Amino acid sequence: MEIILKPDSSLRLDDLPDPADRNAVAAFALTFNGYQHFGSFNAACDAAQASKRQTLVDLRNELFISFRGSNHRMDDEFLETYKELLPLFKEAIARDYGV
């Protein structure tokens, strides 16, 4: 699956996939590249493990790292992470971009 980056400012509530749609959630997870944003694998993992969950970057990175881990382990644990983060995504997008 290819990483197609999407800036925070372009995210809308309609961009948030249904948690039951594995492929859509995976594609959404790859709209952010934590390695690139934080400068390294270790920095992105450290930020995700901190679970700050205060900004869209925090949320997107946590989902990105969760997806990458699931991809490596060949499981779907990232879907549980997404379900947990979904209300926070909705709140952050509404708060930051009023949509």
C-alpha cells in the first residue's frame, strides 16, 4: 500500500473511514508519514507511545505507527487503535478546522 500524504489542514470529517472498512482505515493511516514528520523511526515510535492525543499530528502518528506494527505482525490490531482514536479525530478536526 502506498503512502499518499494529506496535510492536516485538508482533513474533513468525511475523510474519516468507517472502522469496519479495513482497507479504508489502512489507506487513511498512510495519509501521514510519522517517520518523515518526526525524522526517524525511533522518534515516531516514541511520539506514538507517549499517547499525547492532543493534536491531529499526535493522533495521526499513533495510527500510522499502529498500522505499521500491524502490517509487520500481519494482524489487524490497528483497527482497534483507530476505533479508540476516532472520536478524538472527530473532535480535533472540528476544533481545528471547524468542519
